[in-house]
Amino acid sequence: MEHFTKKYLSGPEGAHRRAVYKSMGFTDFDLSKPLVAVVNSWGEVCPGHFHLNMVAQKVKEGIWQAGATPLEFNTISQCGTLTLGLDGIRYDLATRELVAFDIETVVNIQMFDGVVFIPTCDKVVPGMLMAAARLNLPSLFVPGGVMGVEEIDGNRFSLSDLDEMVMGALPAGKASVSEIAELEEMVCPTWGACPLMGTANTMQGLTEALGMALPGSSTLSATSSALLREAKKSGSALVDLMRKDIRPHNIMSERAMENMIITLMALGGSTNSIVHILALAEELCLGEKINLDTIDRISTTTPCLLNVKPNGPYYVTDFGKSGGIPQLMDDLRDILFLETLTVTGKSLEGNLKDRAMKRVDRKVIFPVEKPLSKDGGIVVLYGNLAPGGAILRQSARYRENLFHQGPARVFNSQEETLMALKSGKIKPGDVIVVRYEGPRGGPGMPDIYTVQATVVGMGLEKEVAVITDARFSGFARGFGVCQITPEAALGGPVALLEEGDEIMIDLTNRKLNVLDEKVLEKRSKSWKPVRKEPRKGILGLYAKLGGPANKGARLE
């Protein structure tokens, strides 16, 4: 097999490079083969990544068996849930950029012929997708799999249930400390991605839908032997991609990105996936074709099928047992682009033909003829408060209520908002406005899930709306509009709102408006931005260079 690194590892000119590798036990035989980077996000700070050392070992075995030499290195992983509601959550989205920069740097400075990416959670998956697009070497993803689920008295719970109990139900006297202690012991029974359709499982599934992971690999149990076997197969499949010279730009086409968005709508997945899809489109120079208008168009024509939390009572483990992403895409085949290429070397159509049929539970994956809803799980809103767009996850809220109008309760940070909620200042009918938390204003566009979880825990999710230029977690449910563009820090209309302004959220007409539009023009003449404490490091970069949410909130 001809390969790029052979030129630089052969002859006298390659002596220095060979000597460096030989110091670590690699032989001339090893160095005569193509070199494959195994990018592992293993760590002991995040349950989604805790087991990936075992997965990486199997990937390397598959690479060896297929005739190449694996070289493993690590990148960072984190669990942003630990700092929800705290200042540290501002670093959450920045992780995506760091992962992409990290991998781009190491792969280019070390020289490789191909890359296997091993991620699980929220920002690591899209960070690695961005790196794959940037590098354009033969690449394949091995998703880290799904956490298990346990029961109490026949009821199953997840981490989001614990959050809502602690943040809302306990202060409201609707839960006890002993109930919380019991739930704490069982909501994370194994390692892996939290088993609801949060951002981690959304992004794992979308990576498979994009064609960058082997069919069926994204919904495997994180503790299963099936995951380890799939990892070994993935190592061998990557070497086959190298032989065929199939690269990410061959796979991650405009049509494949549309397949990704169609699958997202059918999943009713996390709103965070929107900023990641848009960021990936920018990396692929597809930003003019894959944008919020594309997402809005696909949302109106794609049914939501997946009855998994927070959209319904089931879990991603149930989804996997019912066929996972291949079954969902098979159901959607009439609206998908089946000719798109995948990491198997076959088209999506070829993969679906090869699929081993599973018994489908139609309570988990609704049939296309009788969907959970006729349109997609995510709605794009425009209006005088969001001329650049905003996002609402309608699959995670109550479908019978598609309209909310009420007085604005305005806060310039999530901390101020939480204080108001806990002191009982928010009333039914209110529209909570959390602003100056966008990419530059945050800085870092933090996840303000704690606000939503508190609203839900207090039993106000049917009566109180939240709008923000920040992000919501994939755990979040309730009536929440996020990623409002332009953000407040750049003088977006949301910065001009004042207490009591009447705000209308109309999902049927996809509008987000303040009713008295004239006040915006009047107030804009005297507007001055809220100044926050200057930041150093990567948050300082976001304060200066954070791009708009409708282009992926990248460092520009």
C-alpha cells in the first residue's frame, strides 16, 4: 500500500524520524507500514469517556490486523454538567474548538496517513468532526456508546430527573433530601453517554447518519462486548478507506449534511446540534448551502419519529434495541439522499440493504405514517427579536401549546435569573429573558440548562417561557427559545428589551417578536452594552472572536 508517510520515513533522510519512533519500541517493520493516528478522548473526569482506553485498544488491534501501524494520542474530554449554573460552564463550548485545534496540530506535526477518532460526549464529537474536515485524511469515527438505565419501583430515571428534582422540586417543597439521595445512587449506573437524547447521543447518532461511523455503531451499550467488536472492525475499515483513498470531503458532502439534518429532525435531537452542524458546514465551506434556512426547510418536511426522553418516556438503549440509526434511516429512505458515500466504502443505500433486520418497537420509533409529529423536532424562529434566527426544540415541549405571549422578565446573566426564580419572582405567563450570554457576551455561549431545569422542577414549564442568546442542554425541556441571533453583546434586539415588554412566541408562524416594535428603534439610539469582567485565555478569545450562533458560534 502506497502511503504519504513512507516518503518521509525511508532512506537516510528518514533516519531522524525513525530514531524517534524506535525510542518507543517501534521497529523498521512497523515504520514501513502506513501510520494511523488513533485519537482517544479517554479520561477520568467524564463517564462518557471513562472506558475509551479499552475501545482504543480494540481499534489498534483492527488496524494491526489490516496491515497498518496505529499510534495513539489523547485529546481532552469533559463533562460540562459538573458546572451547570456555575461560571465554569462558560468553557463548555470552547472545548469543541480546543479539541479541533489540538487534533489538527498533532496530526500535522507528526504526519499520518489516516485517523480513527474515538469520542462520546457533547463537544468532543463535533470538535473531532471539525478536525476531520480540516485535515481531510481518511477518517472514521468510533462512538463511545450509551450508558445503562436502572429502575426504582418499575420507573426508570436519568440524570435530568435528578437535576429537575434538585434545582426545582426541592426548593419548592415537592421533593425530599432522602429521595434525592436514593436517585443519586442509580441515575448513572454505568459509564457511557447519558441515555436520553441529549447532545452526546444526538451527536453520536448524527455522526453515523453523516456516514462517518459504521452502521449501527452509535447506539451500542458502552459496557457491551458488541462495542469492542465494532471498535476492532472500525480499525480495519479505516485501513480499507486508506487503500481506496476515501476522505472526509468525499463523505461529508452537501447531500450527506442534509441527511444529517433530516435524521436530527426525526430524532427530535438536541438544539446544541444546530451550532455544531453549522460549524461543521463552515469548516467544509458549505455555509452558504447548509444554514438556518436549510434547517428550517427540512424541519417543515421531516416527521419526528423518536419517542425517547426528553421527547417521550423511552431511552436511547431502547432505540438501539429497535434498530437504532439504520432503522430510523430506513424508515426515512423516501426523503434521504441514498447515493451518499459512507465509511463502509458503500453508499447509504448499500448499507441499508446489508442491514440485519431487528424487531422494531413502534412505541419507541413511531412509523412515518403515524409520527410523533408531522414536522421535525427543532423549529427555526425569526422575527424582530431574532432577525438572524433562533431555535426551539418543540419535540421536548408540549405540542398542544404552540403559542406563548407574556411580559418580559429581563436578566443580564443566568446567575441573576436563578436568583429571581429561587426567590419566587417569576409568575405564570412570564417570558424570562436571559441575555448577554451569547458567544461574545457570555463569553463562550454557556449552556443555561439550569434555568430550564429550575422552571420544570418548579412545575412552571407549561406556563413560563425562556428566551436567550445562550444555549440549552440536550437534557432541557419546556418552552425555551435559544441561540437568538444577533446576540445582546453585539446590540441585537434582545439587548433592547425592558421589563414588561410583551413578547410573542408563535411556533405555527415561526415568529419571535416584541409586540411594540417601535420601542426597539427608539431604544437603539441610547443603547450601551453591559460590560462584564474581562476574561483571559480562551474565554478572552471568545469575547473578541466568537462568531454568531447562526454560523456555528466558532472562533473566527
